[in-house]
Amino acid sequence: NGQLLTASYMDYQMPRAGDLPSFTVGHTTTPCPSNPLGIKGCGEAGAIAAPAAVINAITDALGHEAIAMPATPQAVWKAAQ
């Protein structure tokens, strides 16, 4: 009938360790051929948008169209004047 069984977090039971399936973790080593150490980047993709989001928030708060990166205190102060 479309009625939710968990209407609130009071009704929602958090999963426990016993609710998880069994799994085996394996590692594969594949060195990167394009640098002398053979290392690869990891996790940088999630941080790419953060500086742009901060700059957008600053320009929105100040009512400006653009502000140069890095947004140093001096640059923000100058844009606010």
C-alpha cells in the first residue's frame, strides 16, 4: 500500500555487525609506470570541488562575480571593500 514501515528513526533499527555479509579483502599491486616511484594518487578526487565551493560561497556572500584563488584574508578584505 506504499506505507513506510519505518516512519522515523525511532522505528529504524541500525544494522549490526552480524547483519553484514562475510567478505574477504584482497590487494593487487599495480605500479604506475609514469613516475619513478610507481605511486598513484588516492582520494584526491573528493577534494577537487572544495576550493571552488569555498570561492563560490565567498563571492556569493560578498556579491562579487569573481575572486582570485587562494582566498587569502587580504584578498577577501579587498573584495569586501
